[in-house]
Amino acid sequence: MSVSRTVVRTRAVIGLALAQLRRSPGRTALTVLAVTLAVLSVTVLASLGVGVVEKGEQGLDNANRDIWISRSPVEPGASGTENPIVGAHGVAAELTARDDIASASPIAMYDVYIGSNPSDLERRPAVGVQETHDGFDFEAGHGFVTDAETAASPPPDDPQRREIVLDPQVADELGVSVGDTIYIGTSRHTAATNEFTVIGISGYYSQYLGSPTVTVPLGDLQAVAGTSGTDRATFITANVAADADRDAVAADLSEQYPEYDVRTSDNQVQSMLEERSIVLASGATLVGLAVLGGIVLTANLFALVAHQQREELAALRAMGLSRGLLAGTIGTQGLVIGLLGGFLAVAATPLAVLGLNRFSASVLGFERLLQTPPAVYAGGFALALVAGTIVAIVAGWRAGRYARIEHLEA
């Protein structure tokens, strides 16, 4: 008998809730829209937070290097204007000669002036590497490879290869394509004397430095920057031998080169995150505020919904319905509205993420910055469903407390 009564009461609550929603379609639609926007803000910010972390990890994974060697100060966020490692080719050659190191190569980063006309130049970050690789995903053309002898030799005073890979945005702005000639230098004066040929179009490094970036053979970039004599670099990366333990090799290198910071790729990710702790904390704060804001907005919404239904609730209270049933009625409305709002937010999230990713790619140089793993969708939908229902039940319970016969119209 008790089960039967429970079923009847549940059906009655659901029926009353749906009737109330149908009675005010405009109010219902606005409430659903508000919940949708609240949940959408949470899913988008969460996607941004996930993307920021994954970008750093993916960047180092794509680089496919086991060990990263640096020396303070390193300012990659400032396009590597500080290249503190001196004699980089010699250090790389020493590392490659070890039995537990398969290969090692330096990476340098500078700000350069670049343009198709020496009288019209713009400043861009440039990365100097020994060779490009499959992860570059060239839109046109190809990359470059430095032979073993050149890689182990000190850089020449003048550029030798005179080849460059441009970011797609840079190529569009300059109006050049593969095979065209451009000018590059660390000053407007030196750029006029250095002609390079565009051999490829790729935005590989742009997505990690945060702005459209060009890629140049390391020796040529050092020659352009005037640091061939000191052979400066930002990083030296290395791959360990197949039978070597990466952590053990890193520990041994730390002892052999105490003046350098030696990290495995995992530790390098951790170091990058620690250096950007304020940014990450800000991202986490934004996500937290979005969740809190969504809950507060939902609470206000259902408090308003309950207030606008005070006459109906008073009538139901006068008919003998308990506060629990009234709370259940409003809670059911919250469940339905949360279900609809959550579904719309989840459906709209891919479109919002797509638009923001296009914006970040065109303006910031970051491709696919926002990432949406299943947990983001699940979390947003759960927030709409659970928070909406709980908040609505609380609002209904409070409204039932103040539902009085005097609220009924004469």
C-alpha cells in the first residue's frame, strides 16, 4: 500500500510540475536559457583549463625528446631573447658522444625582423633548430635537415642554408608562398642584407609560443643574430639510448653539468606548469567562479520561479499538500529545466569551442587551445541536473513555508 501511495504521489508531483511549466512557457524558456548559459560558461572555461595543460604536455611529446637542458635565465615567453647556453654545439656533441645518449641538439629562440621588402619589416619570434620533423604538418612545401657533420660543428659567421619555414599567418600577411624570397634579421639594418627562401608553411611552433613564429636552421639563425661566436642556445634536448634509463641519465647529467638545469620531459612539463602557476591558478579560479556563479544564478532563478508561483503554491497548500510535496513540485521543475538546459549547453559547447579555437588560432596563434574531453561534458551536464534539482528543492521548501491562504486572489 505504501509503495502504491508513493507512486501516486510521485505521479501527482510530476503532473503538477509539468502543468506549471506549460502554464508559463515564456518563463520556462527564459529559465532554461539562463541555465544553458551558466552551464556553457562552465564547460567552456573547463575546456580552456584542460587545453592549457594538454598543450604543454603535447608540445613536449611531439618534440619527442627525453631530456631538456636549460640554464637560467630562460624567457621563452619573451620569444627567447635570453639564450643563456654558450657553446651549445659543443655541449650537444659531448652529449651525443656518450654511450647512453642517442642524439642531442640545441634549440635557440630570438626575435627577428622579417618582411618581403627590406623597407617594410615586422617583428616576429623565430626558433632555430637542427631539423624539422613529421609533427610540423606542412601546409605547403617541406622542412630542412642538417647533416651530422654540420650539426656537430660550430656555427659559421654567415648563414649557409638561407631557408625558412613560415607560419601560415605570417605568409599571408607578407603575401609570400613557397619559393619566394624574404628578408630576416635581428635589426632592421641587418635584415636588408639577409635574404632567405621560403621552403615550407607550418604553424608548429606558433601554437607553443603564442604568436605566429618562423623556423630557421639553427646555424643560420645564430649567424643572423650575431651569436655564432658564442654559439648561444635556449635549450639542448637529448634522446637517451634504447637500453638506457631516462631518469638515471638525467641524474648523471645533472652531476656532470651542475651549471645547467637537467630535466626529463615529464619534469620539464612540471617546471613549465610551476612557472605558470599564477596563470593556472587564475584558470582554476575562473572555473570555480563559473561553477559558483552557475549555482548562485540557478538558486536565484528558482527562488524567483517559486516566488512567481506563490499563488498556486498557496492554493495547493490550502488543499492540504505538504511542504514536502510543494518542494518536490518545484524540484521536479528544476530537474526538467536542468535537463533541458544541460542538454542545450552540452550541444552548444562544441560550437562555442570551435569558434573560440578559430579565434585563438587566428589572433593568438594557438590551434585547438580549448579541449573537450568527455569529463567536461559530463561535469557540465551533472551541474545542470544535480545543482538545478537540489537548488529547486530548497527553493520549493522555502516557498512552501511562506505559502499562505492570504496569497490567494479574492
